[in-house]
Amino acid sequence: MLKIIEKLVPDTSVIIEGLLSEKIKKKEIDVKEVIIHEAVIAELEHQANLGKAIGFLGLDEIKRIRELAKNFELKFRGVRPKAVEIRHASLGEIDSLIRQLAYDEDATLITSDKVQSEVALARGIKVIYFKPEISIKKLKLEKFFDNTTMSVHLRENVMPYAKRGFPGNWQFVSLRKELLKHEEVQEMSREIIEDAKLRRDGFIEIEREGSTIVQLGKYRIVITKPPFSDGWEITAVRPVRKLDLDEYKLTEKLMKRIAEQAEGILIAGAPGMGKTTLSAALAEYYASKEKIVKTVEAPRDLILPDNITQYAISHGDAQEIHDILLLSRPDYTIFDEMRNTADFQLFADLRLAGIGMVGVVHATNPIDAIQRFIGRVEMGVIPQIIDTVVFVKNGFINKVLSLKMTVKVPSGMTEADLARPVVVVNDFETGKLIYEIYSYGEQTVVIPVEEGREKTGALKLAEKSVEREFMKYTDRVDVNVLSDNKCVVKVPSSDIARIIGKEGKTISGIEDNLGMSIDVQELGREEVKKEKEGRDVPYEINQKRKAIVFVLDIKMQNKDIDIYIGDTFLLTAKASSMGLIKIKKGNKIGQILLNAINSGEKVRLVA
């Protein structure tokens, strides 16, 4: 219905949302005179100077109104507000000035602000109130997406591009040959920001000078503009698939840890590898187990059911999040995208307070995720903060690490007085030690451990030479050559005095003969026990499709056989009447044994 108005005074809300030019274009309003208060210009200028998108959008709307001012008169009236009035615009100072202008000019105030409308009516001012309506039409941005589009990259004067496919298997494709115009990108930005204000599932998460981050439904959108970037650019990302935790096909061991023990989980991986998808699956899994689950995000881009509350740290601060979570007492909190020191410290503080935490971090390999905590929290509390690291690659779980604290001599060192607190990082599935974290001088170092790896031929020859030499003095010897000039030799305690000799002359002679430094140690209790209990049994391995078969001498039939991986006891099994031991590959023991065989670790059978 056409509304004929003599004089019209728009407020800031109508200008920012672009409603006035739209209504005039559609001939829903016929106006003879449009009066814009200088306060509107001042507020938009202030917002634009702060780099906020709404300021630029409002100024663009005034340009459009001026272009339409052929059939009506456009005037600017009023006194420019003072700086203090602009700073307090949110308290109603600017709105008050606009209402007063409408009253003085006997004009009609047009607004989409409900409070502004009610106050104007209370003062007897003529008002047209346009209730903001959620647009059901598709965004211009959405036309660039299809079912396999992970992200869209739009930049002025460049063809639009998209990543299509799935994490770890995608292609970067152009969407059209025509270049994007400056006005086109700017119009899409305005539409996105307007919809974010109107839609219930839309949020302007972060607004800084030169950049705006918006969460609009399932789309996470980053808008950058000059002077921050050298041109207008829009990057929109959305999840391409949603997975349940069952679809990740977790091992029984890992599933048990997630369900019963792990309360300090890090989900790590490179950008676009599926970290957010896994964290959403974990959140829904915990919620399905009647746990109270909340999330901390910036921006809120996890697609979750309504029974999980999502907090935006960008709209609060670390202290507020800390207070809210401790008072609301969630069982688990998902901390998505930890980036800065404050995020890591908040994660650590909440975990130490007893809240189950799942953190998401960017990392190119699993150990990098742990290293991001070093220097931000004390090394000694890292295992209390993180007990499980899940590394995601190409959308699936690639590796899982477990952490614990112990006091030991770091690998590669031999002197007993070098023992210190060490954070040991193990492969969760095999239990194999792969990293050690400890203080060295004033630094905290992360050292890869090469235990279990195949030694070079030279070191193997050296071990045999050392072993032959020491067999002259003892019948049991364990040799570990650490380098070309250093080795550790373990012998029974009863033989140590004879090997050292009077004033150390014997061991000095051995060192001179072998040309290396030798550290003589006592065989441990477990090692002595193994020697006393029995000798190694020769065997052959036949790998069937579903089982590992140890073929022993027929004399070993019906005997109990202990199976070791290196020096670690695995199980006791009874040989069959044919001298065979069969272990299924599908069970936990079979998986550990298969991993040891494939990685070249020594498997011993002791009778």
C-alpha cells in the first residue's frame, strides 16, 4: 500500500538496514521531503572510523537516497552532536536528537527500532515503524555453494573460487569467468551483516577495524576491507558433512578412554582436516550420555542440538567464561579453536578446576599440539591438563597420544643422578614411548625417543663385540650401544666387582680394548627373573588372514609359554599338541603383537 508523506525523518536503524531506499524504489513510500539529521551522519562516520561495517553500509545507503532524490527534496538538518553524545549513542542520545528534529519539523519519523518507535509515540510524534523481518530468500552468497562446497573465496576484481570435496580430498575451482565487482562484494557484505542482525541463528561475532566475522546459520563468514586488506574480500566456510562418533570406527580401547577416563582431550590437526566435525561429534556423544555439555567458541560455528549451550568468548572475556562455567557446573566443555595465550590459560584453569575439557587446536603433527602449552603453563601440570591428544587427518583419526608424568633418567642419558621429572608421551594404541618432555637447564625440551627402532649394522656389530668381551667375565649380559663411543652393559650384581677390578683396572682395560666408554649397571629384577625362569624358545611366525601363528618345536607341546615384546611381558599362552600358539589378530593382544612385528620390535618366547 502506497504511503504519501510530506516530510520524513529516518533514524540510524533504517539507514543502516537500507530500508528507506528499498521502500522508495518499490514505491511503497511517496515522499516530498527527506530530512536527515547531522547526528546520523556523525554516528555513521564514527562507526566507519572504527572500521565497523555498519558505518560503511549506512553511508552507502545515504548515497543511494541521494541518487533517488529526483522526485523529492533531500535535506540535512540539526546540529552535529558532541563527541560524548556520539560515544553514548547506545544510551539513546542520538535517537533523542533525531526525535526532536521530527517533532520540530512536524515530520514523520521512520524507524525499525521498537524502543525508538514507542518513545516517539509517547511524545506525540508521527511514526512509521517497519518491523524487521527475517528474510526467507537465499543470500547472494549461497548461490556459490553446492552440496560438496567446503568454502567460498570472493574478492573484488577476481573470479570467485571454491574448495569442493571433503577434508583431505578437495579441489580449488573457479565458479565463473566473470570477475567480481567491488559493488557486488560490498552488497553481499551488507546483506550478510543485515541478516546476521535479523536472524535468530545469526551473530556478528567479532567486529574490528577492517574485518568482521559473522556466524550465519551453518556459515562462518569473514569479511575484510581496506585498509586492513587491499580490497573487499569475503571468505565463507561451512561443514560439508556431520558425523556421529560411531562413524569414526574408534578402537575399543580409545572408546573406553573417551567414555570413562579422558577428561583433558586435545583435538589437533591442520586447517580443514575435520577437527570441528569431530569436536561436534564428541559434544553430541557426551550429551547423549546425560552429561551437561557447553561450548566456548569464537565464532560459534559448531552445529549442535539445542540442549548444548554455546558461549561466544568474543562477546565476553576469559573471566566471564570462567565464572559462568564454574557456576553452571558442566560435565564437559568443548573449547573450539584455541588460538592465543589467554585461551590456553583458560583451558588449563578450567581443567584444573575439575571440568572435563575438549580443546581444538591447529597443529601439523600431534606433538605440536602439546608444545603449544609449553611456556604458557608449568610443564609439571601438562599431564593433569591433557591426558589424550587426538590427531585428525583427512577427516579421520590418524594418531592418538597419551601423556603421564614420571621421574626417570631421560632416554639417551646414562648417569643415575640425571634423573628428573619427565612427561612421557606414548602412542596410545601400542603404548610405545615416542617423546619425552623435560627441563634441560633453563629450557623445556621435547625430545623424540627412538626406542624400538632398528639399529644400524655398525651398532649391532659393536654390541656383539662388547657382548663377546663381557662373556669372559659373566654368563649373563645385556648390551645397549648408545653411540660410537658410549654403551651401557648390564650384568648380574654378583659379577660387577670382578668386572670393575681392583681400582677399576679391569674395566679400564676393557674400555681400552673396545675403544669406548662403558657404563656397567646391574641387571634389573625383571631381567634377572626372566633369566632364572627360562630360556628363549626358537620359533617361526606364520601370519594367517585372521591370526598370528607361532610354530614351535614339537617338544614344546602343551607347555606354558611367556610372550614378551622386548623386555615387556605380554601374555602367557599354552602351546597346542602340535607345538603351535595361535593368537587372533582382531583382539587387543593381537593388535599389539601385530604392531610390534610390523615395526620390527623383538618378540621373545620364554619357556
